Amino acid sequence: MTAATGMREREKARVRRELIDAALLLFERRGFEATTVQEIADAAQVSRRTFHRHFPAKTAVVFSHEEDVMSYLLAALDRRPPGEAVFVALRAALRDFLLDDAELDLRRRQADTARRARLVLIANPQLRQENFTGAFGRRDALARSFARRAGLSADDLRAKLAAATCFAAFGVGLDHWVAGADPSLRSLYEILDDAVAAIQHGLEIPAATRGSGR
């Protein structure tokens, strides 16, 4: 990569971040439906055309962090030793990704964006449904990563089921984190790790013992 190319990529990333920040701030203040693309562009001091070079629509702004985070997580998963089983590797990748001291400021920004975007999703059921549909690509990318690690075919049912279950766990974990009082990266990691561990070790919940009063 040349110096000029690197500068262009950094500038592109900067504008993208500013558009996301401007959009989330407007969604928080005015509501998602009441906010227009032009208002987001104006707040970020760019043209509407520049907005559309980064995002096809304002809904894409809310979901964009999930694409970014998934790419980082998949890269962390690929760096894990090949001999690790799928859920062992995933839990370690979550730790490596979320608790990396070398990228602490970036991870904090990503976590803040994820928290704010999740609040927008929670307040807009239609957006949440669109996010569910749009997550298929990210889920399939995780399934392919699992399949490669396990030496399975790309369409193996177990890899697809494991990835789909992990995505459900991530969603439940994120909602739990957003509703909690601790917005730290450590808290997010512990919640997501507990969620994946529950899948790894089995989700059976025993019945209450008789006489427990419940």
C-alpha cells in the first residue's frame, strides 16, 4: 500500500466514523424515523452524495458496526491455533478481540457504538427485523469459519447450527449488556463469554427441586 493509498483509506474511515457518530446522535435526539439522510450528512459536514458513497440508506448506518466487528472477530478467530475446537477458539478470539490492550481505544469506541446502535434497534422493532434478515451473511461467514476449522464441508449442518446458535447468543448477550449498569469492555466480554460457554457445555436447565417453594 502506497502512502497516498493509506491516506485515502484513513480519510475514508474517518468520514465513515463521523457519519456513524452523527447519525446515532440524531437518532438518539430525534428518533430514527424523524431523522433524514440529509440531516445526517449536514451534521457530519459532508454532502448527501458522500453519505451514499458510504451507506446505501440510513438503516445501514445502524447495522454498519456489526459488519466491522464481525470482520475483526473472524480475523481473531483465524489467528487461533488450528488444533483448538470451535467453541474454545471462539471464546479465546472474543477475549483476544475485546481485551486487546494494544487496541483499547478502538475497542472502547466500537463498544460505545455497539451500545448506542443496539439502543436504537431496541426502540425500533422494524429495524430489528431488518437486522435479523441482514445478519444472514455474517452468520454464514461465521459458519464457514467453523467449518474450515473443523475440516467440514462449507454446507455442514453442524457448522451452520453452531453459527446460528452463537448469533442468537450474541444478540441476547448484547441486550443483557445494554440493559446493565456496567458499559465496560470487561463486562461485555464476560457476558458474551458466558453465553458462548453455555452453548459449549450444554443449555439444559434442570427443573426446580420439589419443596423449593418455586
